[in-house]
Amino acid sequence: MTEPRRSRGGERPPLREKPQQIADELRRLIVRGDLAEGESLGREPDLVDRFGVSRPSLREALRILEAEGLISVKRGVLGGVIAHQPSERMTARTAALVLQARNVPLADVYNARGTIEPVAARLVAGARSRGSSAAELRRLSAEQLEVIDDPEAFGRANSRFHARLVELAGNQTLSIIAEMLNEIVARAVAAVSQPGEGKDTSATRLRGLRSQARLAALIEDGDAPAAEKHWAEHMEIVGRVMLAQRAKNVIDLMQHDY
């Protein structure tokens, strides 16, 4: 066994507790792909023997990984510990909880998304695959039109459009960040879309879909500067609509299903 590395001050880093060590090892196996999605790690007695630890230590390690969404524990005769690959959705929910805990204003979240998406639109319009990208964005707009009278379903479909726009830009880091923001903004779309006195929500959603169609046309034409400018204006206008509603903070939106 190698000696723990010393810090710059010459001190050894504190040793990890046994449950953390077990969680670290299992986490590495899952993240590296050595354990596939849905693969069984075995039952608790098997893992106790494998790691040579007490059952309380093992259970604490499993609680750590379960909280991270990397495993699920099934009880009963046919139960066991099941591995799950990390997903953008899981990361997004964690980020949403952090923003909620810090009482982050919705304007802060929306400004971040409004910075990322116009850049993505420019990249997509400048790519060789812009024709197929435009076709896919039109299909996602059509899916929103099909559920335009259902606020929750529309929020989910709208979120897919925005997430895919960033994915098509080809930068995985931006895609993950955008997915985190979409977890929250999709709830804002659902909240804004709820019927209320003096609100013509269908007309608002239709205007948004017309704007999406314009973006798809600019992308198909390969007009990258115009695509970026149009989508920046779109995000600014839609942001003003959302921020005019009652939900001002992330915590206000986490009660909304979508």
C-alpha cells in the first residue's frame, strides 16, 4: 500500500473514514463504466465480505452513494444493490437544490441561460450539420405545439428544445450546465403557463413557437450572427415575461411539477 501523499506543508491529509473509502471505490467503478447501468453489485452480506467491514459501515457507504443517485437498494429476497450511471438529470436536480438552498433569484438563473443559448445558436448555425439540426429543432417545436394546452407537458417539451439546442453545439460541458438551468426554468415555464385572470397563455406560447421557427430558419441558412442575435432577443423577451410572474426565487418554483 502506498503511503498517503503529504501536503505542501509536510502534513499527511486526514485519512478517510471507512464508509467514505468504500463509497469512493464503488463510485470509481460506476463512473469508469466498470459497473453498467442496472448491474447488481450484490447483496449486503456479499459486500460486507468483499470489503471486510461491519454492516453499519457498509450501510453508511451505501447511503452516501444512494444520496448521489449512483445506486439504489432493493429490499427483500430478490433485492440487492443496483448501480446507476450518473446522468445530466441527476446533476441538474442537485444543482437546483443548491440554488434553492441559497435562495438564488430566478433572474440570476435565467440570465445564465440567456448567455449560453445564443452562443449555442451561433455554433449550431455555423456547423456543417446545420440542416439536420434545423430539422430536429422544428420537430421539437412541433412536439410543443401538440401539448400547447397542457402547461406541465408544454414545460417539459419546451425544456427539451432548449436542452437540445445547446447539445447540438457540441460542447458537453455547456450541455451539462444548460441542463442544470433547464431543470429550474422548465418549472418557470409551467408556472407562467398556468391559466389566470387576464393571461392569454396560449397566445404567449404560440409567439414563442414562432420565434423558434425563425431560429430554425436562420440556422438552416447558416446565418450564424443573425441566429445568435435573434435568440439573444428571444431569451431577453421571454425572460421578462417569466420574471414578471409571482415566482421570483428558485425556491418558489420547486413546488411546481413539470
